[in-house]
Amino acid sequence: MTPSPAVLPAAFADLAPFTAWALPTETARNRRRLASDMGEIRAFAEAMLPRLDAIAAHLDGFDLDALPKPEADLFAMMLSVAEIAPAIESYDQPAVCDGYDSARFPAVESHRLRPAF
């Protein structure tokens, strides 16, 4: 089954060229970072970074466990920013410098990184 194309809330339509980064899992975001060149990574960061406060404010109005598709895709793009940050800030390349192949450390996609209330 092919995932449906990413859609964004109208207020963030200018980010549509970067919806390839709207990936639902950590594994997919990691693979995208590794498959991208630094030009692609920097272009995505330059588009997203100035909008992060507005994105967070917008998403704050929704239940994280019941995001409508446009907001879920926007949230996934925000998570991709976290995935690419080390490539820009530390490595100046998509992969970890002198690091292990990330495929050796598969993410546990069902793990929740926040407390359940």
C-alpha cells in the first residue's frame, strides 16, 4: 500500500516543496537524511527553522494522538528537522563522522518518548 501524499495546513503551504520530509517513523527520517546531500538538507532546514515557533503554536491546539493528516504531516516534518540538525550542526555531512552504520541500531518505532497519562 502506497502512503497518501503529504498535505499541509493552509498556513504552511509554502513548505509544500519539502513534504518529502513528512515521514512517519524515525527509521524513514534517518534513511532520508542519509540519502540526501547537504544542499537538500540545508534547503529544508532554511525553510523550516524560521517557522518552527509558528508550527509548534499551531500544533499545540491539537491532540498529539489524534492529529488530522495535514497536522500529522507537518509534525513529521518538524521531527525531520530534529533528524537533520546534527548533520548541519556537528557533522557537515549526512552521516555521523567515523560512526557506525545507523542500520545497526534500528529504532523501536512503538516506543513513546513522553509519559502516558
